[in-house]
Amino acid sequence: MATLSLKPGNRYSVPDWHTNGALISTNAERQRSASHQIRQEARTLRNETNNQTKWDEHDNSTRLADRIDEVEKWKQVLDKCLAEVDVEIDSLTLMKDEAERALQAKNVPSDVAIECLTLRESRRDIDLVKDPVEDELHKEVEVIEGIRKALQQKISEAFEQICLLQETRQQLTWDQRDKAETIDIDQTCLSLTKHSPNISLKVDPTRVPHGSTNPQEWEQFSRYNKERADAEVRASTQLREAIAMTIAQTNNELEAQRQAVEFAYRKRIHEFERAHKELKWQEKNTKDEIEEMEEDIRRLEKDLKEKSGPLKLAHTRLETRTYRPNVDLCRDQVQYGLTNEVHQLEGTIAALKQKMAQSQDALDALYKHLARIEADIKCKENSLSLDNKCMETRGKLAMPAEKYVTTMDTFNRTTNRHPSPIKSHQLQLA
């Protein structure tokens, strides 16, 4: 007989079975409800995050574009400032070169003035005087030295200003190069998309790099560079105008002093010529007087010799009459007449000898004064020769000094302004 085999274990009741089925259905519905909620929230999150991502990318692309425009604007400003600084450096360098040439050109007037002073030291005797010509020559040397100092000072100021402009240019160049590199980087960033092949995840991309600045500091830095460049360009423009004015003013001063010196020379030469003519006239008259005096002395000597005969005659007569005999040795009228004749002749001879001595002394004095006149004439001729040689030497200064006029541009201060030389007319004094 077969036996009933039962599976060992607990046995559940039918209500338990129904309860278990209901519990499973309830849990399934609850899980489906929770899953549905999560799915809806996920969809919402996907939509929101997708939109946020797109808008964030769009906003940052817009910000990049705006930033590129802003950097580009400042780069253009710096480019313009850099061009202005370059033009100003060239203009100031040209003006400094003009000042250096003007300074070097003062060597010739200085050498001429010193040579004239040296030549005039060869004057002799009374002609070695401190006259207006010497005063004007010393004044010319002082004027040239003052001009040299003024020009050298302006050249030094121009050199220092060029150094400042070059320093400013270097700062602008660095800033402009940084702006250009920044524009390239930001344009590269702007051109990237999520489909670009060269994008990847980076390590700590949100870190703040060392040396970062804020927008205010960034703009302040570029603004400072621009304002400094503008200030240096203005200072350079003023310095160029001052240099041009100094060159023109010093040339005018030197030209005025040159004319004053040459006027003093012409006046002094005229005085020398007049004194030379006066001495030549005195020399001629003195020589004429010497000739007449020598002729008169010869006549006096002749008359003195001629008085020897009558005196001998009178002496002989008187001596011969002393031999009259006895009472005939009478002091008659003949005796008195001969005696008076002898006395008269002796007085005449003494007077002639005295006058001849006086004439000889006067002749010696005339010869001495003639020698003095001739020596003074030689001094005057030497002085005239020296002053005329000085005037020939000063012919090196006949070329009129160049006048420097700066072409002013009221509309664009960065215009390259070159000093244009204008020849001044030389004044000829009669």
C-alpha cells in the first residue's frame, strides 16, 4: 500500500497566500510610481541641464567675443600710441641731430674769434690798445660759449627724453604684444566647440593662476601706459619746440654779434686809415720841412763861409794899418769903421753859427720826429694789415646762419615735424 510523502516545512494558510499576493502587487505599484517620478525628474533635469549648458556655453562665447572686442579696442589704442611714440622718437632724434650740427657749427665762429684775438696780439707799441674791436671779440667768445652751453643742455635734455620715450615704447610694446597674444588665445577659445578634436578634461581647471588681476587693474595698467605715452609725447613736442627756438635764438644772437664785431672792425679800420693818412701827410710835410731846413743850413754855411773873406779883409786892413809910422798911426774914421766892421762881422758870424746850431738842432728834432712818424706809420700799417687779415678770416662766417622753423600741425600733434632750414640774409654795413 502506497504511503503519502509530505514535504517537510512550514505550511502557509490561504489568507497568508492572498496577503502575500496583495503585498507584491502593492509593492510593484509603489516601485513603478517611484520609478515614474524619477523618470520625470530625470527628464526635467536633462532638459534643464541641457538648456543650462547651451546657455552657459552661449553666454561664455558672448563674453569671450565681448572680451575680444574690448582687448582689441585697447590694442588699437596702444597701436596708435605706439605709432605716435615712434614718430615722436624719430622727430626728436632729428631735432637732436640738428642741435648737434648747430653746436658743431659753432666751432668755426669760435676758432675765428680766437684767431682774430691772437692776430691782434701782434699789434705793436701804441697800437696795442684795448679798443671796441677787442671788447666785441671777447663778447663774441662769451656769446659762443653761452650758445654752446644752451645747445648742449638741450641736447642732453633731448637724449634723456628719447630714453624716456624708448622706455615708454618698450612698455607699450610689451602691453601691445600681450594684448595680441590674449586676442589669439581668446579667439582660439571662441572657435572651440564640443565637437572639436583637441578638447579634453584638465586637472583643476578652475584654479586661480598666480599673478591674476581683476578687470579694474587690467584696465588701469593699460590706461596708465597710454597716459604716460601721451605725457611723454607732449613733453617731447614741447622740447622739440624749445630746441628749435633755442637754435634760432642762438643763431640770431651769434649773427647779431658777428655784425657788431665786423661793424667795430670797419670803424676801427677806418680810424686806422684816417690816422695812417694823417701820418703820411705829416711825414710828407716833415720831409718837406727837412729839405727846406737842410737847404737853409747849407745857405747858412755858405753865408758863414762867405763872411770869412770880409773878416779876413777887415783884419788884414786893421793889421796892415798898425804899421803906419809915427803920428800917422791915427785912430781915424777908417780905423773906427774897420773896427766896427770887424765887430759887426764877428757878431754876424756868431749869430750865423748860433742860428746854424739851432737849425741843426731843429733838423735833428725833425729827423727824430720823422723816424717816430715812420715807426708809427709802420705800426699803423701792421695794425691795418692785421685787421684786414682778420676781416679776411671772418669771411668764413659770410655764409648766413640757418634758421630753424618747426612746421606746426594744429590738427595732428603726431605729424612728423622736421626743422626746415631758412637762410637769413646777411646785412652789409657800409
